[in-house]
Amino acid sequence: MKTKTVTVSEYIKNEGITSTAKLIGRETFPNDTILADHWKVTFSKIRCGVPKRLTVDYYMGIGNVGRTPTTDDVLDSLASDAQAYWLDFDSFCDEFGYDKDGRKAEKIYNACRHNSARLEKFCGDSFGLRRLMDCERL
């Protein structure tokens, strides 16, 4: 029996997740030279009667100037980055095409793992994070 894949939008609706985004300014991506709009995005939800929040930095390339990131955009990106949570550094580099000898790759890997741990806490546990990661990608 085939089960229906849940989209990120459906996950957001089912979990009652909302978000706000505040434009910080135009700057380069961390560890890069590409210019982008820097946003602070805060997710909120109620889980078992307890409010939960998660605030993350989010960058959108200059092709998206003036467009506010959606809850779907940011959560989908975080879910993709969360793959690093279960990968060792070498596997991460192989999966995402980074140079294993580069310090830039190590910084990105560590940032992904850090945000993934925070996202897991927001989702409630590793099962909740896995449900988000299993959603159909945008």
C-alpha cells in the first residue's frame, strides 16, 4: 500500500506553524561573496499547550529582491540542510559537492548541524524532524 507524501505546506498547516520575517539588510552570504537579502525568520507553534519558537537567519539571492520569504521557503531549506544532522563530514561533502579539505565546507557543515539540532527541538524530537525531512520538496 502506497502512502501519500505530505508536502511542506501540508506539514506547516498540520503543525499550526506560523512565521514572521524581518529584513536585516543586503549583505553577502556567510562564508561567501554572493550578495543577498538577509532575513531573520521566526517560526511559532503551540505543541501540547506549550508555545515553541525558532528564529533563524535566512538569505535570499538578489534575484528575489523585495520578496519576503514564505514559511514554506524557509522550512523547506532547513529540512534540506537537516540532512547534515545524520551525515558525517565526508558524506556531507559528497552529498552536497563540497571540497573535503576546505574550511568553508566545514563551517557550512557545522552551521547545518547546529540549525538542525535547533530545528529538531522545535519539531519536538527526532521523529518530528524526520517527518519534516520526509516531506515532498518544493
